[in-house]
Amino acid sequence: MDSAIDPRLTCPRTLPRRVPEDYQPPYPSYSARAATRIDQVVMSCLGVQYATEAQPEQAFEAMQHIISMFSGPDGPRHHDLSYHRDNQDHHNLMVVAYWLDPAAYARWSSSPMVADWWESDDRLQDGLGYFRETHCPRLEQFETIYGYQNDLPGIGAVMGAVTGEINEHGYWGSMRERFPLSQTDWMWPSGGLTVASGNPADGGRVVVKGHDNIAVIRSGQDWKHAAPDQQSLYLDKIQPTLVDGMNFLRDNGQAVGCYSNRFVQSIDLDGTLLGETYNVGHWSSLAALERWAETHSTHLRIFATFVKMAATLEELRLYHEVSVSDGSNQTSEYINCHPATGMMRDVCR
Amino acid sequence: MDSAIDPRLTCPRTLPRRVPEDYQPPYPSYSARAATRIDQVVMSCLGVQYATEAQPEQAFEAMQHIISMFSGPDGPRHHDLSYHRDNQDHHNLMVVAYWLDPAAYARWSSSPMVADWWESDDRLQDGLGYFRETHCPRLEQFETIYGYQNDLPGIGAVMGAVTGEINEHGYWGSMRERFPLSQTDWMWPSGGLTVASGNPADGGRVVVKGHDNIAVIRSGQDWKHAAPDQQSLYLDKIQPTLVDGMNFLRDNGQAVGCYSNRFVQSIDLDGTLLGETYNVGHWSSLAALERWAETHSTHLRIFATFVKMAATLEELRLYHEVSVSDGSNQTSEYINCHPATGMMRDVCR
């Protein structure tokens, strides 16, 4: 049985695990593994926001322009597209892109093609909102889990390899214990969100400054290839509870330490909705994420249902990736987004 | 805010807590506190077993005789009565009795009144089964939790005092963290159950030898004084899930490390069923109990429902007490009980 922790990152523990040495998980799960030597990755959420009355055509063109900038040697290794409507009745197209090397991301984002587009006054005047939330966890600062070993989504699509069955899952606290850093570090947060420039209430350009150990979770559900009976089971019996939990975090997250929660549905380049959803949640700390997951009835119900149905829901592809990062490895930038967008809502005033 | 751990038993931690120092529980809970200096307590489960065809009158007389032996200075400080039918279709009356002092228990159980009755050949020939399972945890070896502060049941009825709101609850792992011993000790088990004398398959007298850190949980539900709407809510929406979980442990416990699980209903001296149930579960380790509670869908559903309804179920009195004990502080004795009774089922062969 494999460890979720890459052997290269195993070190003498100063913090114990919660479970006995002979712990055996109740069902199989897997983690992504780096196929080559990498030290730090990049996840960037690139968004286009438009109000109810605006033209979606223009927003889709903007999204397609963002994707067109991905070509070239420094572009991301993988990306996917999604749509969500937020609780301010704004529409959001989001491209989530991954790099295996922060230097490549830096070259890409500072290239004239990208930088001139982002910094152009046109962005302030074209009637759309834009956001760019990027964080760069080191390899010891993230974990992944999948119920399957093929065609991994998200960061798993760029890591290049996958483990065998891992030991660290199936108990509360196992998410933390899959982080290599958990061997020696509690990953406590340092402070709160602050505005580095701009003013969320005024629109225009805003930059939010993060802090050490903001936790980011991407948790996905893919029923595209499930048989009809499994699709029905998921959509009728499980998804409603998931949506309840996601809406709670979207609308009440501030009280539990969730800075932002976007529950999105995958789309193709033309905007057609696909049979796949995921959330991207930003949390004040890994501990805050743990507390919600362990205590909130919607998540407990989701977890209970999954545990009960894991064997019968083999064709439902579930996964998550969770990371923390240093404050210096985060950027959260907004252009003409409503003030409850992303990290702006919970900045300290 | 109080700690569940008595200040007298607080010591420098060598094992960390799972939650941050500023953790705040999501709803109030309380623990029993020793009002006087005590070091070790005694919980004894005294049972009378009869087969379907046998006369319940005789069993009730035996139970009443057991209770009659409680009078006197060395008798238990508190006891309660219950009934359950087990999965061998045997009926069981059980008296659970508590002492604040193992010396008093030793004097009581070795007194001629008690010892002569237990050791009499009449016990082998009166057509009833008897069991006596006793364990004596030291004060650092048990924890309690209640949703209320008055009229505590079980061990709480003899401890004499109650805390204010405690910090250590509302997260997975908090049960362990309420044990004073968890500050420095994982409470791992030592070995399995063995037969000290007799042969379960033959009936007659059997003594089972335990091992260090067998965990015993008593977890109760009291709806006697709830308003009718809360009674209905409990009996219709929550109890069926609880019964599913209890039946799973009764019938499939061996696979998950649960030696015995009795889900019982309180009765009065005449056998009238009262609006109160509890289970007494014996586990191979605290870790095994944790794993089941954290993973099994019935328990997750119970927990999720409780968390969701905690505020609206104020009149439902929920509690539990969990202990571990040294193997030398346990006795499990049986007379003419069927071989799946109590600790007999899972003895190593």
C-alpha cells in the first residue's frame, strides 16, 4: 500500500498521525504523484464576470482570448472551463489553469501578450469584470485524492503519475495527513486578508493581499460517463445535498472562515454545460476547512452518502485537491468585479 | 469555558490536540466532574438472561434479588435497569451499577451475601443465565459528555458535579481528547480476549480475560420529558437510523473491533418500558470505536442529524460515557449464557 506522501518528501515526524500504524482504509483511493522532479506548482483561476443584462457573447470572446494566450512554451500544461452564477446574480466564466513551474508562469504572465492585455485600459472600459487568483503551493503544501487512477483532472492532469492505493484516507483528519508538510507543521494561518491597492466598493482595479496558509480546495464530481441509473442516483439523491452545502458556503462562508466558494459546472468552448461540477473554495486555514467539513450537516450527509454508496457509485468520478501556500506565493487581482467577488468580500476593514 | 479534563489531571502534553488553541465548539456540551477526590470508579453490568420459552417472572425475581443486595454501605451509589432482546432471541435484563471506589466494590462483591449467591450451584441449575461484566477505569481513563447539566445519568449520577460548557467537543477526535490520559497516551490495546476458565460452547461458568485498553461506551437517549412533537421527531426521524447502527454493531461488530453491543431500553422494577434507551458497547480499542463512528454511514447520519437538530431537540437528553481500563481491572463472568453473550463471542480460539 502506498503513502499519499511522496517518498522523496517523507521526513521524521514531529506531529503524530491520528490512526494506528496498522490502519487499513475501508475502500481504495489514490493520489497524484509527480512523474518528474518538481518543487512547486501554480493554479490560476482566470475569470470573466458579466452582469445579468450584459452580453454573454462578449464574455465568451474574452474567455476564448484568455485561452488563446495559453499557446506557447510558457503557457499552462492544463486548463478547464466552467460557468457559475454567483449570489449577486452575476455570471462568471472561469478558466482554471495549471503550471508545473512558477518560473514558467511568471514568464507567461509578464509576457507582453498577457501583461499588456491585463494592464490595458480597455479592461477597465469593456464592460466586463475580470479576476485572476493565483497561488503557488510547494510540493509539500498540497494533497490530492481520487477514486480512480486514469485521466486525473485538475493538478492531477499535470503531475504525470498516480499512486497505488493510499493509506491516508477514510478518516477525519486524513486530508491533512496527506500533506507532506503535516509531518512537521500545523499550517496555521498568519493574519487576514487586506487590500493592497484599490477599493472593492469602487470597482476598477483591486489587489487583495493574502496571508500564509490560506487553504484552497477544488473538489469535483464527474458523472459524464456514468450509466443512466448512476447518473440518476447522483443527480437525485446526492447532488441536492451537495448544492445545499455549497450554497451555505457561498452565502454564509464568512462566519466559518471560508473566504470564497464557487460551485461551478464545466463547459466546453461554446458554453455547453457538461456533466461535471467542482467547487473552488478559499479558506482562512486548513483548520477552518476541517471544522466545517467535520461539523456541517450538509457535508456530513454528503460524506455519509458517499461512504455508503462508494461501492455502487464506481462510475461517479469524485476527487479533490487541497493546498496551502505562503502569502508571498498568492495573488488575487480584480478588475471591475462586484465587491463580493473572490477574496474581496472578506478583506479586513 | 471549561476543559473536559479536570484541572487536577492536567499535565504537560506530549500528544497534541487536533484543533487550534482558539477552537470554539459550535454548541454547548458538558462533562461530569468529581465533586470529591476520587481516583477510580467501577461500572458493573449485571445481567439475567432467559430464553424465549422460559418464564420472565423468574428472571425479574432474579433481577430484583440483585437489586436487593445493593443495600448497605458498600453497595453501588447508583444503578439503572434495562431490557433487551439479543440476536439469539434471548431476553436480557441488565442492571448497570456504579461505585466511586473499587475497594467498596471489592468488599461488596466478596461479601457472603453476594459471593455466596453468585457462586452457588443454584445459579447453574435455576434455568436462567447470568453475566457480570465489571471494569474499573481510573479517573484519567474515562470521559463523559452531556447536552445538559442536571440529573446526569450513569457515571454522571455519582460523580457529584458538572462542568460549565466544555471546549473539547464538536469535532472528530474530541471524544479521545476529553480523556485526561490522551494528553500523553494513545491508549493502544494489548492483545485480544482469552478464556480464563470454562468453555463458552458448553455453557456453565465461563470467565473471559480482557486486555489493556478495552474501551466501553455507554451512549444514551432520553425522550421521557420531551414535548410530543420532539418525541415524534426523535422516534420517527432519528431512532430508526440509530437502531440500524446498533443492529449493525450487534450483528457485525466482530469485523470492526466491537466485541459486544447491547442496545437496551430502560425499565422500571416491574418491567415497564420507559422512554429512554442506551447502548453498552465493548470495543477492542478506542481507535476501533473512533474508526467505526467516523466511517460508518449509520453513525455519520446520526451525527449529522444531531448536529443539524441540536438546537431544536433541546428536550431530547443525549449523553455518552466512554472509558478504557487496564486488563487487570476488568472481569467478565458468565453463567449458562449462550456463547455469543458479551465478551464470549470474540475470544481467541
